[in-house]
Amino acid sequence: MIVIYHDVGGAHSTAVAANIHINRLPADSVPDKNAILSLPTFDKIQKYQYGRIIFIGEDEFGAKVYTLSRQRAPKIVVPALADLYNIINNITDNKGLYLVDTSSAVNTLMAIGGFLSRRVKVVAIARPIVTYGTMKAYRNIADIVKKVKNQIKEDSLNLNK
């Protein structure tokens, strides 16, 4: 099983979601800013990493969890990933692949802070903004992860029948 959390920048909502998913961050409470800032990829994705699938860890189901900065091309990147997965696994139904868009959890503070940090490179000003925005969006991000993990659990149970 493979889980890829993706959005435009791949540096904030995806980093948090992937780390909640592998239980590095709590799913039921908002951590302090230091816990978020200590994540290896939070607000640290560089331009050369756009389009790269970054391994974050493995969950309790054995699924490998990744993040992806797919920029503004979800209609191209996401189907290409699904097709490649199907080709490699000689299947047609994406079984075992979870491509999860975290964009719905991104709020205005995250968007502004992310743009200022990653594009304009005023990290000292932007990082506190994007971190605060992420803490405000944390429960929404955790809800996305919860749905994914529930789906994985359900799919795993159906495989064993």
C-alpha cells in the first residue's frame, strides 16, 4: 500500500498530514508550534523537490507514506501517478494506492505564509504565519488523515475475507 499526500507546495498541509498518518504527530490534539516546525519537510521543500515523491514513513498497516508538491497540475500529475502504479502492479483499479489531496485544509494564512516563504523567500516573516495557519487548520488536516486511515483499515479487512 502507498499513500501520497499532495497539494500545490507539498511543504505544509502534506507534511503535517503525512506525519499525523505515521503517528509522529497526534491525531486528536493540536501540537505546539515546535512539534510542527521540527518536521523534516515542514516549510522546507525546495524548488528542485517539486514533482518529487518524498518518503515520510510507514504506518501501522504497513503502508508507505509520501508527500508530493504537484504544483498547479493535479489533473495531469494525479492520473499519471495512478496509471504508473497500475502499470507497475499489472492492475487497473488503483487497489492499494491512496492519492490524497490536502488542499481543502489549506487556509488563507497557510497560503499567504507558504507563498512568502517558499516563493518570495522571506522565511523569517512567513514561517510564523504559515505555522500559525497550520495550527488553525490542524483539525481539518487530521480529519483528512482519519478518513484515509479508515479507508485503509476497511480495505485491509476486505482483503482478508
